[in-house]
Amino acid sequence: MTVTPSTPGAGALAVPAPAWFISDLHLTPGMPRTLASFEHVLERAAQEARALFILGDFFEFWVGDEETDNPFAAQVAARLRQLAQRGVKVYLMHGNRDFLLGQRFARAAGAILLPDPTVIDCAGQRVVLSHGDMLCTDDERYMRFRHWTRKRWVQRVFLSLPLTLRLRVARRLRADSEAGRTQARRDAPPDYGDTTPQAVAALLRASHAPALVHGHTHRPARHESPEGVRWVLTDWDLDGKRPRAAVLQLDASGFSVLPQVG
Ligand SMILES: [Mn+2]
């Protein structure tokens, strides 16, 4: 499958520095320490960052913007909004779990929804951002699922179903994909697909960017290839046996992983 970015060569979103990048927080009421750590990071971001990018799978799952009214999601939105009101730009990109997150939540959070991929211009660097699932092109079953579930009409049909039914479908899909993300499974290394070098190279070339930042694979690293540098963000979990949460920062001195943000 070929990757066709929606934001090719030309325009790039101008972003003030320092910019912070996080993804795959999988926020859910069942992980209170992860939420607390996120709130702590927002406090620090208000002091130290000018832009915050949340590159998908922010929530464990999202079946429609009525979820904005849930006390948990409302609290998260309120925190983000406070950050935005303190002058930090807040950007959200969809992941494979929360791709139905819409304008209603974004407005409540004072955030801007970005297409996947998006090219930014920050601290003199051109960088392409993606959640990363579209780069895992070897997983044909998932790519088919992605292809259909990103169609507007399919989403409209799904969103017209009663909320309880949508929640049931989401739970079933989660159980299918990773046996319900029990704690033991969350602490184990990921056993699903990684990005393919061809998809990464194609995206870097099409974006005319020497750097890519993505999440999704839960394999935090910095990779170099002839096409450019690829930063992979960590997922967040402060509630399990293998605590992890990190922020990637881009400023005038380049990229750096901020230690001990949680
Ligand atoms: Mn993901």
C-alpha cells in the first residue's frame, strides 16, 4: 500500500518553539497515575513550551463526541483548555483508537485538529508528523480496517448508532486487537507490527522533510536513514510495572527527550 500524504511539499504549519510532542497516552479512568502525570506535564508545558502536539491515541478509545460530556473527558478537555488559555498552542492528531474524536472535543479543549500526516516548520526545521499506524503497511488486515473506517460515510453510519452500541463495538474491537489490554499485556513489549522502511522513506520524501515524528508502535527510538531522522514517541503508562512517559522537545538546539516529566 502506498502512502499519499495530504500535505505534500509546499505549505507547512508554522509552529512556535519550543514544541513538545507526546502520543499514545491511552487515557482512561482506570489509569489515574497516567492522568496525573499528564496533568503535571501540562503544568510544565505552560512554563516551558509554546506548542503541544498530541499525536494520536490520546484516549484509550473514543466512539463519538458525546464522550466530551463524560466527567473524565470533560476534565481532560478543561486541562488542555487551561494550557491553551495560557498561550500554548495545542494540536491534536487522530490515532487508531480515537479517530472519531471531533470538533466538539477539540473546541472544548481549545485544540486544533490536524490531519495525518501534517508538515510543520518549527525552530527552523521542517518536520512531518504522523500517528504512525499508516506506516505499518505490512499489517494488511489492519490497513484494510483503516481504509474502511476512515471513510466519512462509514463513520457517519457508525456515529448514527446508539452510544451504548458503539461502546460495545469499540470494546469488541479492542478485545480482538490485543486481548483487552490487560495489565500484563500492557507491561509486555508490543507484539504488533512496526513501520515498514518503504512507508517511512516515502513519507519523508513526499513531505520534503528531513525529520519524522510519530507514535503508535510503542517502540521509542531515534532512527536514521538516508531519507531522514525518525523519532518514535513512547506510549504512556504510569499505572503498570514498567512506568513510562516521555516528552520529545524541538527547539533551537534541535530535538531532545525531556527526562522525568511524569
Ligand atoms: Mn496507535
